[in-house]
Amino acid sequence: MLHIFLEQLFEFAAKMIPEEQILAAKQTYQLETGAIYEDDKSYNSRMALFLEWYLCDNYAPKSSKTVLEGLLENNSEECNSEKLTFYKSVSEGIQSLFFIQKVNDDSVKAINLFNNEIYLAQEKDSRLIFRKNDIFQGRIINFQKDIYFTGNFCFHPEKTHKYIKSEIKIIVKNLNQQKKDLTRTDKILLKAKTKLKRYELNIEKLNEKLDNNSEKKIAKLKQKLKLLVEEKETQISTIQELTNKVSFIKNDKIKIEGNKQINALIHSLAYKNLKWERSRQIDISDIYKN
């Protein structure tokens, strides 16, 4: 059932998106992952991985939405509720490099190597597909209240794992710094909002005093009130700037930029894997390197 829905998603996208756009994206994608040919052993899985990337990880020009998010936003009436729910779930899926911690009869315990999140993914053929300690490219999605892989993978040989983990560490270090910046900015924003509340409370108290004082006293209160209102407006501007900064770090830096860095590594490894697939005479350590 899952694979039927995925095929329907690809058909839906092909119907809505001009063919030349998909072909142009494919050329760009293959610059990073290597050109693939029909006689390649991994041709079908790599084509499916391209389509997943194009829809779910490729951002529309000058947009913070992926191609699939934009497609669903503008063409949701083309889908029934069941399909729409599934397509949205795919758009929210996670492509990553995963490590298999445990293989069960009908499921696998997998760790996202970029954030150490653990998933119990359902897979009836788990023992045929996975082995403990595998590292591979895959996509996790929610489907009918369970977690599944889409079924399109790129497995990396054990001898490459040390290299892969060292490359992941570089990206994780950068993402952790962005997360620290986000936490720090969030704290500053919270303090700014607390300060604004104090200004608003003091302004409210001064307004109450205006009704119960002499003209001389009222003039002084109005001057003080004017300064408080100005400080309040300045504080509102500061809060807006901090709110924009939080949004920028969260969406542009962590989500979009972070995903691009992750995808760049995933694509580079896929390219190396394709070279290895075609060139068995070359030592794998001469392929998986910078």
C-alpha cells in the first residue's frame, strides 16, 4: 500500500510540473550524485531517490517551501483526503543517513546520525533488507500511524563508516552552533518581552494617576508618560528584530541551510557509492575520501 501511494505521488507531481523543470532538476542533481544509466544496478532506486529529493528537499526559487509543499498548497483540490494526508506526511518526512541498531522480524531500530533520534520503522522484509550496523541513505515518513522507510536506499560499505561519521561531525558541529545561537536569541527575546510588559504596566499606572492629580503634577506625569511610551515603542522594535532573527535562524539557517548541508553530504556519498558500484578494481578507501 505504501509503495502504491508513493507511485501515485510521483504521478501526481509529473502531471502538475512541466517536464522540462524536472529534467533540469535531474541534471543539477546528477552533477552532485553522478549520472545514472539504465544498465546501472541501482538505477531504479537512484531514480526514486532523485524524485524524493526533487519533491521533498528541493526548495522552489526564492521560497522557503519545497516543491511538494508548494504543489500541495496550490493543488490540494486535486487529491482526496487520504492521498492529501499521505502526501503531506511525505513532505514532512526526513531524509538522512541512518544507522541500524537492531533488526527485528518486521521492524528495524534506526538512528538518525545527524541528531541521534531513534526510530522504530516497520518493515516486513527487514531481515532481507537490513543488517545490524548498516549505514545508509533513506527517508523516514509517517504512514497510517506508524513509521516507515520509503524503501529507496543507498547503503554504504562498512569500510566507509569511519569516513562518513567524520563528515557528519562537521555538519553536526555547525548545526549545534546554530542551535546555540537560537537558544541564546530566544532567551534575549524572552527578556525583551518581559521588559515590555513592565513598560506597559508602568504606563497603565501613570494613566490612572493622571485622573487624580493637580495640573502641575499632571504635567510632570505626562512628561514621564511620554518617555515611557517612547521606550515602549523602542522595545517593540527590538522585539520585532529579535523575532525576525529567531525565525531566520530557525528556518533559513537550521532548516533550509542545514538541510542543504546534509543533502550535499548525502549526494556526495551517493556519488562515491556509484563510483564504487561501477569500479570494483579500485580500493574503496580511494573513493570515499575528500
